[in-house]
Amino acid sequence: MKYKVLPLAVHLALTTLAIAPAAQAQTSAGSEAQPIQRVEITGSTIRRADKETPSPVQVLSAQDLKNSGYTTVSEVLRNVTANGQGTLSQSFSGAFAGGASGISLRGLSVGATLVLIDGHRMAPYALSDDGQRSFVDISQIPFEAIERIEILKDGASSTYGSDAVAGVVNVILKKTVVGGSISAEAGQTSKRDGRTAHVSGIYGWGDLDADGHNTYLAVEYRKQNKILLTDRLGKDFTRADWTALGGRNLTRGVPTASNSRRPTSITGYFLDPSTKAITGFLPGCDQTMFNAGQCAYVDKDLELQPETKNVNVMGSFVQKLGADWKLNLKGSLFESKAEQIGRFSTSNARRAAGLTGLQYGPGYPNPVSTPTDGALFLTVPSTYPGNNTGSEQLLQYDFPELGGGRTGLKSDTVRLVGDVTGTLGQWDVTASVGYSKSTVKQAIDGSFHLANLQAAFNDPVHPYLVGAAASGNAATLRQFIAPTQHAKATSTLEYASLRGSRDLTDLQGGALALGVGAEYTYRKLNAQAPDSVASGAQIGNNAWAIGTQKIAATYAELVAPVLKNLELDASLRYDHVQGVANSTTPKFGFKYVPAKELTLRGTYTKGFRAPNPAETGNTGSFFAANATDDPILCANDGDAKETVAGNYPQQCNLGLAGVQQPGKNLKPEKSKSYTLGLILEPSKMFNLSADYYHIRVDNQIISAYSDPGYDAMAYVVRGNPVAQPFVLPDGSLGTRTPSVGNMLFAPYPYENALFTSTRGLDLDMRLRFNVEGVGKISAELIESHMFSYKQGTKGGETVELAGTHGPSGVSGDTGNPKDRAQLILGFENGPLNLTGTVNWVSGYSVTDPSNANALTCQDAIDNGSGAFANAPAQFCRVKHFTSFDLNASYKLTDRWTIHGSILNLFNKQPPLDFQTYGSAASTFYNPALHQAGAVGRFFNIGANYKF
């Protein structure tokens, strides 16, 4: 294992290739020829016998899924090499779309990757990524009913319409099942935590040919226990004190220069309201302990791996209707439970911002900061237990008794689909209708009700107690200051489609085939914040989105094998997006076989993504924007503007709130892409494919907050003038009422302002052969290399983001590595099957050229973790990460099979990442790419029984 992964992969592959001729002599003769079957490949509506299309398609069989050693689709797809920047994992504790997972092909975000089931759309997750992007939660799709997964690594809007810009993930379910099987497995890490239990079963009855019908039912249950940050203390990625390397001590509760020697606290201390000087400590910590850093603590509830539970039920019924017509009905219910855990809630008295909410939502069209008379700085009266100052004091306190800020998420997805297929004249016809609905319910604990919070501390008889005395608070009092918030979001999708295909005439290479179709899609989104948050009474995430989308489309496709060795494909689709725009998207492809050992292929396509309801509907959110000086109330320059005559000091270096608003007259995002590749197959044992891709997306929809050309000050909203401190000509402080009100917030609408261009190369090298007396041996190397990932706005410069952390503002700041690779080694001998998988992710810089606050290593780390005042060069790059997974199965009898796996066999830790914000608080790693390292070595064992 001293070799780097790519040299090792090439070494193994070439070594195996060298011995292949000798092995070939011992390979058994091929089986008898089977009847040619015509199947529909993802990206085309025409059935074909040749599975190699002009577009590159990666296929994961049901056996591939099992051989991976994982037990969820999301875990398998997370390691797909084409999955890149913007991928979503359930381990991102601050995600807008908490509890869900999403795939991001080519690093163009989950919104540009279309996920289908049996070629049909599914309702997007009811919570949007970053409050904006629609995507399908891939963590809900059950293993047992999957026949294969096809990953189209090319644009496909000419076939599927909106969202298929970067590619398509098509989950193909089993058509029929006869008999049944049940599987059960359990696993845990080498530290005996993170336990999982997984039970699944499928049973089918009725022979379609003999009985004319088939029915099957698949059931799955999976539970995953949490892994706490405290379970991995002592590891580098959970380390908080970096002073030994010249960095800062970020340990909670320790006074340092970076926190102005006023850290957070779980015992509580008092601050003077005027000077912010510490005036006293509550039991559990005193001045001596405080100065010595002995009041340190860890937020005990923070999770590296969340607790999740899935229950999935799927049924299928296929009925012959006469002639060759069939009715295919499928229904499913996917239920998922997950949680997100954040830090303890804090009084925030040590900071200038205090505690604020915002009244903003569907029933509150004009945003109003709450409390309306300024931020709440939590105080205790002079009579409060432990307050010996004789006057009202600020309280600095985290609230461990409330637990970490917790969001419990329960997601239910209902899906009903009906297909009728058959032949009408010379046409192969499919008529389909479908309905799916995603419902996400949230229960949120730990967020303050602002008025109740202060009232509870002011109660002269039964004040809210903190620190060591907090156990004396009644549960009702805790609910009084931080009531459980409840929210419900729904996303509904309905569609009807009719398509047909037929052969038109014979060409030299085969039949000229035509496919045509039409479809109608209706989508409705209703995702609202809790009522108490929308009213401004309670702190919380008040993002909401309400809207509908209607799309009608027609499309056509031609497959023309003009010569025996040349196939030309063309497709065209017209979409009418009601109230937005029309879009015409063509695609052209070719496949040329100059020799039986060599195939050349290529495509050119246009694509689009229609603005979704979260971008154009009744939508909005509130967020903390960058600190700024009020251009009117803090306009006079100086070394310290807060002390310059004529300025209102409270309006200098102000953390101005931002309000996200829907876009007006948004246009669809438009893409142009092409691929060019070859397939080399000198023998049945060896296959090599190489495909170059280039994608450019224009008119990308972003928040104006990310547009350097947008001047928020021109649209800032102010309140009524109020009396406040004012710097007099002699430098002293007085009080004055300005002529204008304070800035309340800056609006940031969605706009068409961004473009992204990316290009790269996919390699897939496969080697399979039999060795007599030894067994079947296989090796596959899949590698995706990104040459470039450029991004720019109409108001800014184009920047290169390949191999950097950019764009860091998307989907939890996942990083943008240039290379990802998988080396899959297989061995099969009779009942024994072994698979070893090497997963490799290249390193990348911590900088983000698209973020003005992360242009240098130091700025990036300051903007991220803040762990170093002088960042060591060794932490300016996130190192590469390699993990090795081993899976084995053994067939005991025709009915019984046992299996086991060890994931991250060598227990590799994740590389340190001091920039990302996508991991749990107080950790320094990237869960989107390196979660296996945080989990550590994981053992899984189980059995399967067929009946």
C-alpha cells in the first residue's frame, strides 16, 4: 500500500493484462448464443440490441451494489467518480435540505443532475438544497428491488427535459420476481459504535408467461446509530487546540485573544452592560479556573454520523392484456427519519450582534427585525441568584440543559406509477401516468423564543436557572424559553406521457428507427417555516418556498445505422414552461466502428434547467450577510470609525441582514455540451473506454448575494429613525436621532448572472478472465479527471476552480478535487465471491477564487475554521484520501448465502480541512468526500435466504 493509488491501479491492470494471453487459453468456451433482446437505454426512447450508445453510460448491476459492501444507494453513488462538487450527504449538520442525500454529476450541483426511477420523474425532496435547488433524495431508494442503475454522463434534456444538464441517474427496478429472498445484516465500527441493522425481503408470485401476471412485494428496514464527536476525540480532525503548531486554541470555554477573552460558557458568567467586562462567575467556574482554561467543554451532542432510520415498501403488478399489451403498476412508500444536531444555544452576550429574529414569511410580506427596538442582549436583574453586583448584568451562557440544537426530520415519499405497453400497428407504444409526493416534517428544538427568554430570567419568584442549578428548572420552563418548532413541507409531482417508436426503413447497418412522444408535468411545492419563526417571535431558519410549475413537452428521436459500422442519432425536444419560457433542445450523436476492436463515439447537445418554484414562487429567507459600514450613518473615515466624529458607532461594522427574494423575469439556464470518446476491445477479456466531456452552462440562477456586480446598498431597507449613540466633535459620546433610520436588511433576489464551464476525461478499463483451477478474475479502473472548472458572473472575472475549494458557497462547501478514481478487483471461485474496492480522491487547495474572503490560504482558513493566525503551508492543501473496502460472500447452499464486508479496511483518517463548513462544528474534515475516514473501519456481516 505504499504505492499511490493511480500508479498502483495501472500497475495491477497492466500486470493482469500481461498474464491475460496465458489465461485466455484456459478460459472456457462461451455459452450458447442467446436470443437478441432489445432494451431501452437511459438517454434514448428507442429500444436497441446494442447497449453501447453514442453517450457514455455507466451501469451498476444489483450484484455491483451488493459487492460494494454498502447497504444504501446513497453510499454507493457517493463513490461514483463522476460525482463531484455540490454533492449532498446526510452528515452535513447545517444543510437546508437536512436528512437527504443527492448526487452532483460533473460538480454542477444536485440541481443539474436528474434522478429517475424506470425512466420516470419522481417528486423532488420537499426541502430545497440551499433553499434553492430541487433534487431527489437518493437515500430513500431501496436496494432489494433494484435491477440496475444507469448513470448517463452526458446532457439529456432532448429526451427528459429540464434538469438533465450534467447527466442522469436512472434507477431501474425489477420487472418481475418469482419466489423470494430475505436478507439480514448488522454492522459496527471497530470502536463498536455507529451500529447499523438492515433487513430486506422480496417475494413474487405468478409467472408472467404461464399465468399472464406477476406480483411482487419488496420491504426494507435500515437503522443507523449516531457517532458523536466525543466518540472520536483524540483524532486530528476533532482536535481543537492548535497552539502546538502555532495556531489558536479553539476549545470551547477557553479565553483567548481571538474571542477577546470572553469565551462561551456552560456554567455562566456576568458582563457589565456598558464595558462588557467580566463582573462575576456562577458556580462551576471561577476567575482562577477561567484564566487557566479549566472551564473548557465540548458540545456533547454534536454528531459525525447522524442517526437515521428507513422503512421502504414497494409493490409491483404486471398483467398481460392480450396480444403483446401489458399493464405495469408500481407503488411505493419510502419513509426516512434523520436528525441534524448543532451547537448549544447561546445568549450571545459577548458579541455585538445580540439575539435577533425576523418577521418574514408568506403572511408577513415586509421583513421586520425582532425585537423591533433592537437586538436582545440577555440580562439578569440585580436580584438574580449569583448576581452580586447589585445591578442588572449581561449573561454569557450556553444552554447545555437544552441539548444541542436538534432538528428531527421525518420524510415520507409516496409514488404511484402506471405503464401500458404494447404494439399498435407498427408502433411500440408506452402510455404512462404517475404521481409522487414528498412530505418532510420537522421538529426543531433548542431555538429561543425571544420574549419568553428574557421574561423567564426576569421572573422574581421562579427565574430560569443556569449552570449547575439548571437541573432545577421544570421541563415546562425549558419549553417556555425554547418551544419545539414544527414545520411541514410538501413537494408533489404528477405526469402523463405517451411515446412510441417504430422502424421506418432498412439502411445498410439496420433499421432506421423513429421515436416520438409527448408529456405533461405538474409540480407543486409548499415548504414553510414554523409559524413562530415566520412571526419573528422565535429564532430559526425562516426559509420558505411556495409555488407551482407546469411543463408541456413534445420530442422526437431518430437512430440511423447508415452503414454497418456507422450509426447517427438525433433527438429534439420542445418544452413549454408555463409563465417562464419555451425551450428547444437538440442532441446529435454518432458511433463509428472502423474495426471490431475499436469504436469511436461522440455527442453534441443543448440542455436547460427551468427556474423552479423555490426561485420564482412566493419564496424567501433571511441570512447573515457580510459586516459593512452604513454609508450614511457611518460615513466618516478613520482608523476606528466607531470613534470618528459624526458617526453613529452602532452603525459601523454592522452585520447587515440579508433577505433572499424570488427572481423576476428569470430565464431558464441554458447549456451546451459535447463528448468525444473511444472504446477499445482487443479481446473479450479487455475493454477500455475513454470519453472527453465539455459542458458550459449559461444564465445560471444565483442569489444576487453571490454577484459581485450587485449593489445591495442601492436597495437597502431602513427602519424609522431612533435615538442612539453619536460621536461628538470632541470625540465623546452623545445621543442623537439621525435623519434616516438604521439599515434593517438588504434584499438579494435570484437572478440569471452566472456561467460555469467544465471539461474533463473519464476512463474505464476492464479486464476479466478465467484461470482454470483458480477462478474468475476481474479488475476495473474507473477514473474521472477534471481539466478545468471555470466560473464567472456578468459583473466579475472568470476564475478557475478545479482543484480548489470553490465554489464554497454551494451545498456545504464540498471542495472541487480534480481527480476521483475507483479500482475494483474481483475474484470468483464457485460459491466464493471476493471484491476489493479502492476509492481515491485527489487533494485540493483550501482557497476559493470565487470568494473574495478566501483568495489566499490565510483568508480561506480565517473565513473557515480560524484555527491559524499564520497558516502553515501544510494546511493550505487538503491531502488526497484513499480508502479500501473489502466484501466477501459465500454460497453455502442453493438457498443460503453468507456475506461480510470491511469498509475502510486500513482505518484511514480523513485529511484535515480547515476551510469547509460542511462538517459538524468543532471538526476539521470534509464529510462530502471523506466521511469514511471519520467513521473509521466498519464491519458488516449478514446472510441471505432464498425461497
